[in-house]
Amino acid sequence: MLDNDSKKIFGWSGPAAGAAIFRIIKNIGPISRTDIVKKTGLSKSTVSVHTKKLLEMGLIKESKSKNKSVGSVGRNRKLLKFAKNNGYIIAIDLGATSLNVGLCNLDAEIIDLKGKSVLVNSGPKKIMVEIDNFIEELIVNNNVSRNKIFGIGMGVPGPVEFSKGLPVSPPIMPGWHHVPLKEILQDKYNCPSFIDNDVNVMAVGEKHAGVAQNFSNFIFIKIGTGIGAGIICEDKLYRGSKGCAGDIGHISINGEEELCPCGNRGCLEIVAAGPAIAKKAKEAAKKRESDFLLSVLNKKGDITAKDVGEAIKKNDSSAIEIVKNSGQKIGQVTSRLVNFYNPSLIIIGGGVANIGNYLISAIKEEVFRHSTSLAVQDLEIELSKKNEEVGIIGAAAMAVNEIYSHDNVTEMVYLDSN
Amino acid sequence: MLDNDSKKIFGWSGPAAGAAIFRIIKNIGPISRTDIVKKTGLSKSTVSVHTKKLLEMGLIKESKSKNKSVGSVGRNRKLLKFAKNNGYIIAIDLGATSLNVGLCNLDAEIIDLKGKSVLVNSGPKKIMVEIDNFIEELIVNNNVSRNKIFGIGMGVPGPVEFSKGLPVSPPIMPGWHHVPLKEILQDKYNCPSFIDNDVNVMAVGEKHAGVAQNFSNFIFIKIGTGIGAGIICEDKLYRGSKGCAGDIGHISINGEEELCPCGNRGCLEIVAAGPAIAKKAKEAAKKRESDFLLSVLNKKGDITAKDVGEAIKKNDSSAIEIVKNSGQKIGQVTSRLVNFYNPSLIIIGGGVANIGNYLISAIKEEVFRHSTSLAVQDLEIELSKKNEEVGIIGAAAMAVNEIYSHDNVTEMVYLDSN
DNA sequence: TTAATTTGTTTGACATTCGAACAAATATAA
DNA sequence: TTATATTTGTTCGAATGTCAAACAAATTAA
């Protein structure tokens, strides 16, 4: 057997034609056998043999819709595609204040979704019960046979030791430190499970089915209660040496002095995230700088970032100023990241992302003004288009990626071959 | 033949046992056949056949020093190692003010080295002649037969379009824009050549033979005339989408207003690199804050960063303050990078790195104070130990890495097999 | 209807890999 | 010293994987 070290260092794991063919079909299918021959350089015979085996194993399907041949004449191609409905993935997106659980197919498409407001700091015991209930509902309502659940993916709002599936001292998740989530889920549902930081998961979701599908190096920035980033490097999630890469919420902002719970002053998160926007709006209301915000404050006794979004829709100048200001600060940090990382795409997501276009405009302006000219050449900055679902999609995609990773696929194909 | 796309996406390139075995021997040799069997999971017979072939081809050698067997009894192992002296690599390290050309073996070890002061902005025509002269000298002096030159690696002080080997609009390299260095060298010396940014090259050098050999994710920071970073991500150089990743010299510093030629204010490079240190030292001298610096100024009419280093050796408090201040600023930027990238190592190199320990202490202090606690857990910050040679080593290592990359090795092994 | 074209399968030859037997080198015990 | 156990490495025949070429199928144009 291959030891893990050699796999990692040398990326080698036995005769791999079958795995390569499967991977092509899964990732860029539907595709004809002829095109696989062209893509791989394998012979027609080899492709024929392996696709036959993959079909028998139920890993791929022959698509009904036939495809015209390359010229005007000739036999039509039969397209092969990944059998994405041959199993299920459970996707869990746990936020600071919300829980979503989805039933997905093997292409991370959402089949059914349950969600509710929860407080993550009410602790793992309570939350895990909620998760179990949702999963049971999804299984029953959709007639899922349990042995067809191939894996579970989960995002949590804090750093995670990915390989072990353990949350690590998450400040907003008291009581969750080193709770063995991976084991708990694996044992309960008898399938592999994968836990990661929610922002990382969202980045994976954008890569799999969002605006980043054709980008190899990009940064997903989540703006919500806090601010964090997910980093995709050469098409793969980059976690960093301790799993906390992308933790940009505590980068300091020029000239800001506000004390952050982390102990430093002027952290991006404390001066620009949702709560900061809400706080400033409240101050503006109190100073009577905005009639709309004042009326909200009087009516509800408090102002949220969402209210500021409503104010912007009404063209409230105070709200616009507050959001612009947040955008500038986030843009300041983003421009530094752009200089350092030279991504081809920045995605803005999270609960505050859609507060109004002033936010992303301010970010763009700041980045394009302050980053190196070469670094911003061809750089795109976009809002997430599946902001609500991308956590679920990403959690499922992460599980799928792991399950069908190089080594596992090779094993699958060749375990069967005897 | 495999098309390039599929190679990149699927990492697949035909029967690879021979290549895998070669790679193991090259990267972690000397190693016995038995250990290769354990590492790869291949059968003894397969390893035997391929090592035999690799020996015949001269790609590997049998080491003379014998290795005891695992238990107390049994036949001794014969160790196999990469035949690193079977060919040569020419390594070129072009700096803003210096040129070094080295003759290296296939393990990027320096056999002979030539260097002189040149000004890169005197243009490619002049410099390329200097390079050619050095190469000729090295070839003649060391009795190198020209067909044994397997490749050329070169670092230049500015961004490079790596795949084409073209410098890109480098501000400090007027006249070098899009000069086809790769082609020129390839055609002249009839071997593959690889051009990259000097900082990237140095990072590769640290990974190959410097302090970073056991680190998978680290940042090399070069402090000299400018400030730049080389990023290693999962053991590989990360170049970014436009090849300008690591361009941290123009990240802005809190509270600094000095105008940078780039158009922005308070850029790290303009307030903390070698020239900034020299400038501040001159001001201090003029203000008569330091006798030593004043005497230097009077003697030479100018002060360089090197002089400041000398002042520090004499415990000059002005010089110490100036260098500490630079360290703080570099540390400020570094701490942001640490939060974002979560590396396990930061290496400080370049001409100014050894100006005195106050520099790295200040950097360390800043990083450990301002970065997230999880991000600095296990983080090491070290000076480069081969500061002078690491550009040459890295240029050679880059060439070697490319020449013996997965695809090329596979080809080599299997071209021979018919 | 036939020929040309394109797609996909089958087949026999060849190359690669494996397990098992064998050979070589070394330490320990008789 | 000799015999035996142990470890390392090679050789050989069988099994497996891959390929090129022949074949079969599906489609268009003449």
C-alpha cells in the first residue's frame, strides 16, 4: 500500500488511466469518448474499456441528448456524464446566527434545504440536535436510502483543524473548541465527513458553481458579523499552515483606533463589518443626521445593517456615507491582498455584501487606486451571485472533492477490477 | 500526445512508475530499493527493473557508502542517489546593481561563480554581453562540454511573464520590457532556459537548500533597494495570475505620507527599504544626532545602508533607531501577510537583511504583537543563511525543477524504453 | 444506394507490473 | 567454522494494461 507521505510528495498512485478518464467526465463532461481520447492522449481502446467499466460501476452515465459529430458527416457522439444522482451529500452551513442543512446530489446541487435561526454560541449539544433533526427530515421527506449518503460537508464560523475536523478555539464559538464534529457525523451517518471554516467552504462553492468557476487564483471575502477570506490557489483551497489562512478580519486600518476584542486597535472587522455599520447608523440617527434611520431606531429601539440597506434604497445620504466608508476600509485591506496575492478575481459575499452597490464600488475604487498596475490588470471584483446558497453548495462540493480525490478514485476504480 | 490542458488539470501523464521512482531518488535519496518499495507500494520487481534502467541511463548512481539493514542481521542496503554531477546548470542572478553568474550541478550546488557590479538600467544589450562573457569563462575554466549544459535559470529584478520568459514593464529595468530573454538564452546555449523575478528565485533557493527546506508554506521577504516577497504555496512557487504575486513594496504604511514614484503615498518600499534607511541616516547626520554617521557623511559625501550597518556595530543609537523603525514598518506589513496567508515561516533576506539584529527583532515583535494568535502559533521568522548565494542556487534549482518536472521525467524515462 | 466520414468496439501484440522463487550479503548461534 | 535466520535485491512466468489496426456502427452527401 502507498503510504501517505509518498502520495503527498509524489502524487503517484498506480495505473491511473481509469481515474483520469473518470475525472475528465466528472469535471468537464458531458463529453464523448473521442474527446476524452484527444484530452488524455490515451488510445481509443483504453478509453473504450475504461468507460465501459465506469458505466458498469454506475459512476458515469450515457447522456440521452446526442451530440453532432465534428464535421457535417459521421456518426453522432454519445456523451458521457458523471452519474451525479447516484448518491447524496448532506451539506451543513453553520453561521454565527443561522443554520442551514441541505440535501445535495453528487454534483453539489441542492435537492432540498432546511434552515432556521440559531445562535452558535448556544453550544454544540443543542446545535447538533438541530442538525440531526434537519438531516432526518431531509432523509424522510426525500425518500433517501441511508446507504446512498456518500458524505457530509460542513462549514462552521471559525478556524478548523481540517484533517481532524476539529474547531479550534473559535472566539465566537465558545464551547466548540475541539469538539470532534467529524467523528460525530461520520459515526452517526456512517459516511465520510469533512468540516471546514465557513468562508473556506463558500470559496469552494464559488469555484464549483458560482462566479469563480473559470478562475484559478481568487479570494472570496465574506462580510457579515465579521470579515474573513477564503483563498483558492491554483484551483485548490489554501488553508495555511494552521488552517487559519484568510483571517483578514484583524488586519489593521490606517488611522483607526477603536479597540477590538482581539486586543489590537483598528481591526478591519471592528471598524467595517455589519455591527460597525449598524453602530455608526445608530450614532447618525442619534445625531439626527438621518430621518429614516432615526425613525427605525425609534420604532425598533435598534438599528441593524439590514436597516442601513433599506435606508440606502431610499437614497439616505447618511447610510450611503457609512457604507461607502466601510467599503473604503475593506478596499484598503483588499488592495494590500491584491498586491501580495495577485488574484484574478475578488468575490464579495456574506450577509452585508448586498447592502447596496456603494459598498462594492468603494472597494473597487480603493483597490484600483492603490494596488499595483500590473496586479489590477485583468483583475475582476464581483459580488457573489449565489450568496445565500453558496455555503451549502460549497460544503457539498468540498465533500465531493474529497470523496472523489485522486487517491480515492484510483482506489474505487481498481478495487472493482478484480 | 497529451495536450497541455489535460496535463495541468488532471496531472496525468502515462505509466509513471519509473518517473515516480526517479523522483523519490532525486528528492529524498540516497535511498535503498527496499525503501522505495515501501514508499511507493510498487513491487520489488518493478523497482528493480526501473532502477536498473535509471542506472543505465545515468540518471542515478549507486552510492558507495553502504547502509546497514533495518534489523541487526541481513544484507546491507545499496543506496541509490541522483546523479547530480552528470550535467550542468547555468544560473544567472541579475540584481538592480549587481550581476552574478554561477556554474552549478544538477542539484543546484555552486561549482564556480563570477560576479561584478553592473547597473541593470544600462540596458539589456550591455548586460547580455556581460552575461555571455561570464558564461564563456565558466565553461572554459571548468572544462565544461557544452552538451552537458542541461539548462539555464535566471532571476531579474522585476516582474516576469514566466511561461514566455519576458520581463514585464519593470520600473527599475528601463529598456528590458518584453526582451525575449528566454529565447535568447535558449538559442545561444541550446538548452531550455527559465526566467523569473529575482525574489521568486530566491524563495525557490531557500526551499531547495536554505532555511525553508522543511517548510511547505512560507514567504521570503527581500529587503534591498526595494522590498518584495516570494511565496511558496504547498511546496511550489506561487506566481499569481499576472506573475506579480509578492509585490509587497507598494503596500501602504499607517501614518506615512511620503510620495512614492508609483503615485501612492507611504508605500513600504519608499519608507523602509535600503534607500530610506540611508536617507534617514543622512538626515540624522546633518542634524548631528550621530557622530559616526556625520563622520561618514563628511568622509564620503554620502551614506549608504551599509554604513548604517557599520554604525550599528558601533552601537550608534541613531542608526539603531532608524533600523528599528524600518523593521517596525516591514513588520507591520508582514503581520498582515501572516494573518492572510498563515505561513509557517517568514525568511528575511536581501542586501539590507544583515544590517543588524535590530531589524529582524523589530519585525518579529511587530508580527507577534499584531497577528492573530493562531496564525503566529508555530510561526518562525528567520534570516536567510545563504543570503549571498541563494539567488544563484534558486535560479539553478528553478531550472532543475522545470527540467525534471513530472511530465519531462516521464518522457525521459519512456523515450528511452523503446 | 453508395461512398465518405466520424464515432466507438474488438482483437492480438507488446509493455508493465506483480508474486514467487531465487540469489546475495550479513549476523548470530551452534 | 558452519549452519541458519534475516534482510536486500534479481529473475521469471503470469496477469494486467495499453496500443495500433481492423472492424462495426451511425450519419451525411452525392
